[in-house]
Amino acid sequence: MSALPGWRELPRGAVILEPGSSVRYKTASWRVLKPVIDQDKCVRCRICWTYCPEPAIVELDQPYTSRSGKAYKVMYAIDYDYCKGCGICAEECPVKAIAMVEEVR
Amino acid sequence: MGKVMPLSGNYAVAYAVKAVDVDVVAAYPITPQTAVVEKLAEFVANGELDAEFLHVESEHSALSAVVGASAAGARVFTATSAQGLLLMYEIMHIASSSRLPIVMGIATRAISAPINIWCDHSDFMAASDTGWIMFMALNAQEAHDLIIAAYRIAEDPRVSIPVAIGYDGFVVSHTLEPVDVIEKEEALEYAPKRVSRPTLDPDRPVTMGSLASPDWYFEFRVQLQDAIENSRETISEALREFKRRFGREYREVDDFYTDDADVVIVSMGSTTGTALVFIEEARRSGMKLGLLNIRLFRPFPEVEVVKYLENAKAVAVIDRAVNAGSSFVGPLYSDVVVSAFKKSLDIPIVNYVTGLGGRAVVKSHIEFIAKHAYSLVGKKMREVKKHYSFIGVRE
Amino acid sequence: MSAFTIASIPREELLAPGHRMCQGCGAAIVMRHLLKALGKDIIIAHATGCVEVTTSLYPETAWRVPWIHVAFENAAAVASGIEAAVKALKRKGLMNPEKKVKVVAIGGDGGTVDIGLQALSGMLERGHNVLYVLYDNEAYMNTGIQRSGATPLYAWTTTTPAGKVWRGEWRRKKDIVGIVRAHGIPYVATVNFAYISDFYVKLRKASEIEGPTFIHAYAPCVPGWRYEPHLTVKIAKLAVQTGIWVNYEIDRGSFRVTTPVPKRLPVEEYLKTQGRFAHLMKEEVELIQKLVDEDVDYINKLAGSVVVGPVERK
Ligand SMILES: Cc1ncc(C[n+]2csc(CCOP(=O)(O)OP(=O)(O)O)c2C)c(N)n1
Ligand code: SF4
Ligand code: SF4
Ligand code: SF4
Ligand SMILES: [Mg+2]
């Protein structure tokens, strides 16, 4: 408690001045199962990225050539700081490129 | 100086709102406030006031809309009475805790049931715990002037708290008086628009009305208490400056003959006028009566009040509202008693509740009150058997 | 203008992670895409409810756009005031008149169809330039799953439990779109994020139209509907495929189903995914099917052709 600021230091009327500051709160601890994307299976359809409620899937401008030789300009990566492990991404992936695995902490 | 016009209290308020060039008005009709809204609609309709006028569907929405508008940086106004004020009650707390400089007029009226459209202070008093700065104007001129002062006070960066100006329903709201109307230029010079707070702006996104857990909530309530307590200085400064510019003096409390008074009557609103007439007569016949008019009700001017009670031998507090079942009955009484107790004033302070639901408060009532209080002179507070009585009610 | 596809969704996230909405929350998906669809130049007035409390926990916020919450029942009134302020301030030169700012009100089903209905009606009737978005999770979730006027027939909630006498909610879902539509506003639409392009097209249309517009968004709720969190999008899709939810718009009076469903699945396929319907008996499922059939007939009549087809049993 004593680490928190006193009332004189707080902005008036509980206004929050920093947009998107919830990023400071990591929701990783909510996760029981953890999604893992198989970059070689992934066909870059964007569906997992679209349906993540957090959002905890990022779209990176990172070229990648799959083992079967397909070249992609982007990659989808899970942000494990925020992924809550809901499993929507794995469920919706049309090519089953996402596996939900046991979280080992 | 402005132009003197015969105006009712309601119109006087509307002229003040026009003078300060408000940006957004949202209000809902209710007797006895209605004429304010009508007049403002007329001003907007004629192009005399460049404002958005919201025909809201309730008082709850009226205050909610001005909360939104104020959060977006606009100068806003609303007005209401009685049931309307109660409908706003939820949002009144939110407005003050969110530190929005809203100004509201309250044409005071009794609260249902039974439904009654006439004057008392039940509505005003019901709002007294909402964290707003509250004044009670004695007449139309004062209502006009205090509305203008309210904007200067509310928008002062040291304050940033909403302000309500009460004025007695019908007695003030509907009675024509010559009013010296302040012109826009003068009003805006005295109360320039100041937006020294974060507003809803896509270029600087802020979040307002957040959820505060037990780790945080308390601090914001203390902030508000501190701000309203410290607004006293800004308020007197604003009133002094008002006098300097416009010549009319308003103090937190008005004292009449308190220097040598045995009994001081404390009152608020139009009762003060009746009391003063009686007191001046009574003085001629040797009764040493004094009078204290409470103009600023929140923050309660306790230091000033006690200053004028110090020499009294008994105090009669007149209330036009009842807090049924409380230890104090009259709400004004509770503030006076607590203020006196803090200074250890051990004199009888008694409460007289009168004029509920528009029952006329006449000279004979004041006479009865004065005589009754006189009979307590020489006693101590604990020797008083009955701390309150109803005056003007049929047994 | 080329057709909107999943590839057209902007990358920028205006809802930040770290919010406290449940795992798999449908409302979170609605909010995320609502913001992407509308962009930065908006001001949001939000009603009390799940999304509000989980995104604005002091001292942090998930919002990257200006956002205000005042109370439960008044989002539409607050939005009206903001819109009026923007208008007045622009006109008076106190705000850049060139800046386009859209005011958006957001409320849950309770905050919209029940306690906020009056304020909503006032806002619509007065003609404010505000987009109102109802995210419908079909109960008061924030207070722990109590029924609302939007709770569907037979659904279990904590205030409509299934017992010896009650069989869950016994009244039908309030027709909020019908009520809103009766105000004669320029644009009303239903959206379901399982059909994401349709979602974007409608939100953008609703935002671009000057005047009051209304979006009714389907928002599955994991604990409230009692299903496993990974099923949120599946269930959303099933709602459309069974005809329980129809994606349509009423654009300046003209009605159009935007997601045709040539062959419907039986409602059972939808109901069985959710624990809130687990107590249903055969006759109850049949009654729901009958009522959905009737609704679909009505929709087809409005559309002037069969856009939602008959049920096809597997
Ligand atoms: C005037 C008032 N009554 C009741 C509440 C308690 N309350 C807060 S949120 C809520 C339910 C919200 O339901 P809904 O609008 O459907 O949003 P949801 O939480 O389901 O997303 C209730 C009953 C309140 N905050 N204010
Ligand atoms: S499991 Fe859920 S939260 Fe995690 S990345 Fe997938 S969709 Fe997002
Ligand atoms: S849903 Fe599957 S295929 Fe599509 S982008 Fe995500 S991981 Fe790749
Ligand atoms: S209770 Fe339902 S609506 Fe609320 S956050 Fe959880 S899933 Fe979302
Ligand atoms: Mg709900």
C-alpha cells in the first residue's frame, strides 16, 4: 500500500491520462493451456489474429520460408504476456497449425 | 453597467446564463423552474445565445448530457427543482467526483409525497451531500449575479467543482423585480471560459469515469473534500471581485444586528426577508434580535457563522426541510449546531421547521420563534428540553 | 471500392491487452474490431457493465481513444451531451471545425434494452450524430448473470433458474431493433463477428452516416452462457447458421439480409453448445425451433425473397 501515491499526487477525478496503459498488467497468469503456432503449417490466413480477444497475437512483418518452400511476408506470433489461453485461435485455425499445450511454469 | 429590467428569478437566471455564453444547455421542465428553460430556448431560437439546446427526456439525462458536454470541454448549464433534482441525484455525485465545472439552478420546491409544487428546501437539502458548491440566493438579482459568479468559481483551476445556485420557488422564481442585467462582455471578462483540465479529445485520449478499487477510491473522495474545503478562498475572492466590478456585495453569510443581539435567528432563502422585517420592528420595541442569512451552504461557512453567534445567548435556526428520524431534524440546524459545538458555544440552539410545501412563512411565525428562543436565554444547551418544533402547522 | 475482406482489417490495435475480460470473451472481440473499424477519431461514452469495469481499472485503461463512463443507464444521454459540445465548440471556433469526430455510445443489453432504454430513445429521437453500439450478451453479466429483457426464451440465469416451477427465462427476447427502428433513424444493423467483413462494412457505414445510427452486436459470454472459452466463434457462427441470429441492415428504410443462409441448421445445434440451455426438454427445443421458424418467415417477408432458408436436418 505505502508504495502507491497519496491523494495529492493523483490526477483529479480519477482521470487516466495514459492511453492503453493496461499493457502494464500481464494476463499470462490466467493461462492454463498455451497456444503454440507451427510456422510451417500456418498459411497466414489471419483468422487467429482476428479472433484473439485480448489481442495477444501479433502480426509481424517478418519474412518466413516454410519447410515446404512457401515464402511468406508476415508471421503471426503469440504474445505470451497477454495470452489468456482461451483456445479460440487453435479452434479457428483452418489448418490446425496451433496446438494447445500444457503450460509449464 | 448593464440594463435594469423587470425580471422574475427564473428569467434573471436565464439572462445570466446567456451573459456567460454557455455552449450547451440541457434541461427538463418542472415547476417552478420551467421558465428558465423556456427563456433559454427563446434566446437560442432568436440567435441571442449560440448554444446547443438539448430537449432531453428526463432530468437524469439532462445532468448526464451536461456531464458529457463538460467532459468534452464545453461551458454548460442545467436547472431543475424537486423531483427533477432527485432524479439527478445519482449523477450529481458523479459530476463532483469527476470534478466537472457544471453550473445548475435550483428553483427550490417540496419533494413528493404528497406531490406539491410549492417552495421549501427539501430538494436543495437533499442535494447537500453531493459534493457540489451550493449557494442560496435571496432574490432575482442575487440569482442572476450568483449564476455568473458560479462559472468563475467552478472553472477556477484550483476548484473544478460543480456549483448549484438555489432560489426559492415562486417567491423568487416567479416574482418580478428590477434586475440589473450584466452584459455578455462584462460577464465574460469577470468569468472567462477556462478549460484547464483534460477533456475528451481524440488527439489526447484520456479515460474518464474509471473503476477505482479499494486501493484507490478513498484517495479520490479525499481529493474532493480537500478541493471543496479549499474552495472557500476562491469563493470569497470571486465575490470580492464581483463587488469590485459590479458594485453588489455578496458574502458567505449576511449578519444583521448580531453585535448586541440576545437571540440570533439563522435562516436561508426568502425567509430571511420576512425575518428581517420583523426583527427591525421588534428592535424598536426593545427586543434585541439579530439575524444571520446563510448564502453559501456548501462548503458550510462555519467560521463566519460562529463569529456572528458568539455573543448571542440563544440561537433560533429556521429550516424549510426535515430530515425525518435524524438526531437534528432540520438540515441547516445540524450544520449550525456542529459549527457551534466545535467552538464550544454552550448556548441553547433550537430548530424551528416551517414553511413546508409552500406554507407561507409570515411575521407572526417569526415572532413566535423569536419569543420562544428568548425564553431560553440564560440556559445551557443541555437544559433545553425540546430541540425542534414545527411552526405554522395545524395540531 | 473493393470488397472488404479479412485482409483489410487494420493492424493498429486501439484496445490494449491487459484488460480483464474473461478468457474467450465475445464482447472483447466486438470491442477490438469496433475500434479498428471506427479508428482513432472517436469519443466513446460507455455504460456500466462488464466491458466498462474490465477495461478501466484505475490506474490503467485498455482504451486508446477518448473514453468516458458515467453510469449504467445514461450512455446515450452522455453521448448526446458530448456530441452537442463538439458541435457547439466547433461552431464557436473553440475546437478545430475541420476535425471529424464521431461520438459513439456503447452499452450492454441491460444498459440498452432495460435501464438505458429511455435515454437511448431520447438520443435517437433528438437526432444526435451518435453511433450507438449494443453488445448483447443476453444478461446482466457484470453483476453475475441475471436475466435482462434481452435474455432468450428458456435460458438459465441466476434470476431465472430452472427449477420445479420455472424452466429458465419464460419470456421472449425484447425486439430492441424493432424499438430502435420505430424512431425512424437512418441506419440500424445487426452484426456478428463470425462474419467479420459484414461487421466492418456495417460499423463503418453506421459511423459515416450523419445522425443517429444503431448497431446490435452479438457477444457470446463464456461464464454466462456456460461453454468452454474456445467455442466463442463457433457459437457465434452457429447462431447465424441456425437462424437464431440474422445479420441484416435497415439502411434509410430499406431492409436487407446481409448474410444469407440458404440452409439452416436446427436450433438444437446451437442450444446444445451452451449450459444455459442444458435443462431443456424436447418440447422446449421444439417450441424454440417453431418460434425461430416464424421469425425467419417474417425476415424473408421483409426481404421479399427466401434469404434464410429452411432447416436441413443432418
Ligand atoms: C443504477 C444502477 N443499477 C444497477 C447497477 C448494477 N449493475 C452494474 S452493471 C449491471 C449489469 C450490466 O448488464 P449489461 O448492460 O447487460 O452489461 P454486461 O455486464 O452484461 O456486459 C448492473 C445490474 C448499477 N451500476 N447502476
Ligand atoms: S489462446 Fe486465446 S488469448 Fe491466447 S492467443 Fe489464442 S486466442 Fe489469444
Ligand atoms: S489461423 Fe492458423 S493458418 Fe491462419 S494465421 Fe493463424 S496459425 Fe496461421
Ligand atoms: S462475463 Fe461474459 S461478457 Fe463479461 S467479461 Fe466475461 S465473458 Fe465477457
Ligand atoms: Mg449483458
